[in-house]
Amino acid sequence: MTSRWASFRAGLEEFYAGPYRRTFARARREEDDLFRMVVLAEALGVPDPAAYYTVELMPALYEDFHAWHRRMGMDRSPLEHVACC
């Protein structure tokens, strides 16, 4: 019975979200970019009063940092202490 509900739920999700998958992915990427910009603001030279708290999140952002700075149009890493390329 549970598997039937799971497959029914998956079918509904595909029906409603399927045509907008690309739009949802773009919105998620834009939100992630904004979050990354807020967390890296102090390192990029923008005064950030919450830098003490956001520095704890920096290790979580290193994984996609190279893709982010390439997407933002920066050929090299804007941070001196992060040499990803």
C-alpha cells in the first residue's frame, strides 16, 4: 500500500513540477549564489557585520566555489587564500 502511495506521489510531482524543472533549478541556483555572496562578503571586501557568524559556513561553500566564480564571470578565484584553479 505504501509503495502505491509513493508511486502516486511521484507521478503527481512529475505532472506538476516536471514542466517547470528548469525554472526551479535556476531559482535554486540563484538563491545559492546569493547565499554564497552573503557568506563570502567579508572575504570579497564588502563590510559584513555578521562575518563572525558566517565564517563558520565557509567550509560548506568550498565544494562549489570554482563553479560559482566561473559562473560569476571571474576567471580566477577572487579570494587570495582559496586557490581552486
